Amino acid sequence: MIKIENLSFPYALQDITCTFAQGKLIGIMGANGAGKSTLLKAIAGILTTKCGQIWLNHRKLSDLSPHEKSQQLAYLAQNTQIHWDLSTYDVIALGLLQPHSHNKALQKVRSMAEKFALASLLDKPFKQLSGGEKARVQLARCCIKEAPLLLADEPIAPLDPYYQIDIMQQLKALTPDRTCVIAIHHLSLAYRFCDEVILLGNGKIIASGATQSVLTEDNLATAFGIRAQIDPLRREIFAVEKSANQCAAK
């Protein structure tokens, strides 16, 4: 479980207090600049918390050693760069927490590659992959770590529709054994797959909790300045349009 108390960062987050349930797929949503990436980086321990506190399973994040953090979580940033001349196999293998025998490492990497439809690319240089292929490789690198907490900053943004759905299915399948927290813009896929949502606006929490209670017409209008139709039974958000009031305000 992740518990956040009174977390603030200048120009980014203001007095954030919330709890992330264990074993759930949780979406962090909001307009550009709402504070999604900052919140993920704070939970990952990349940003030092000066105002507020973050707890991972009843321990302060600030009290964990780098090794303990590495065991507890995996973090996928936006546009993660690989500057070395590595193969797809090598990049996925970077996620292994400890040294393995050649055969065991090979087995683990191949298994993860199969899961993310990357088996045919294992020998290909990573730099020659498409943007969507690179995104799937990086996610595979994080998942092979088997950390109980996976944090991913817009993991489906560079993907085509088929793999957007596929990756959301893969993330959902990781639960309830793992907790997955992702920043996501895709309203329909978040509504369909996420168990819970934290909706941010101007660095503050607009709403948090079960997805269908958070992604309402009123909250979408507040967070994004849009109108949308919502079908709770089919778990769909559709007919999205700019709000007339928002257009007038601009």
C-alpha cells in the first residue's frame, strides 16, 4: 500500500493526501501540467520530498536505502533513452535484479519477450526499433524485475491502438500480485481498465477513488474542459467534445 500525506512541490503539487490500494491498477489523470509526472517521480523516490511524506507498506520512503527501493519498485519514465549499442535482449535483461546463470537469464528474457510480442526482435539493435517497439521493450525491462510496485509514466502514449489495448491488458493482468500506478491520458482505456483513478487539476486532487466514481461528466469538465458521454455498463467514454464554457473562457 502507498500512503501519501500532505505532499507538496513548488509549482507542481499542493497538499496531496491519498492512498493507493494494493494489488490494483491505478491511473493518475489530469490535463497537461496537472502534476502527474511529478507525483510519480515522488513515489519513485526520484524527487526528494521536502514537504509531506510518502509511505510504502508502513515504511517511510525516505528511510529506504537505494537497494530496498530497487527491490520494492520499478519505474518507467517517459521517453527513456538507451545510449549504448545494445540489443533488445540486452535492454530487457537490464531489468534483472540479480545475476543469473546464462540459461536462467535467457529463459526469463524470452518469457517476458513473448508476453510483450517482442520475441522476434530480441537480436535486433534497440536503436533500430520503432517508438512503439521501444516502449514495449522498456516496459518488459521493468516487468522482468518482478517488483511489487510498478510505476509508469504514460506507457501507452507512443503505441498504436492495438498495442494500447494490449499493454493495458498486460498491466491489468499483473494485478492483484502487483500494484501498477500509471499516468494516462486515454479516457476510454482508463475507464475500461483502471480499478481506481487519482484525478489532478493544477496540482490538487479533484477526485480520487473507484474509477466510475471519479471519471464523471462533471469531473471531466472540471479537469479537462470537455463534455463526454459515459456508459458505465459498457465501461466506455465517448462523444468527447470541447466544453462550450471552456471555449468561451479561453
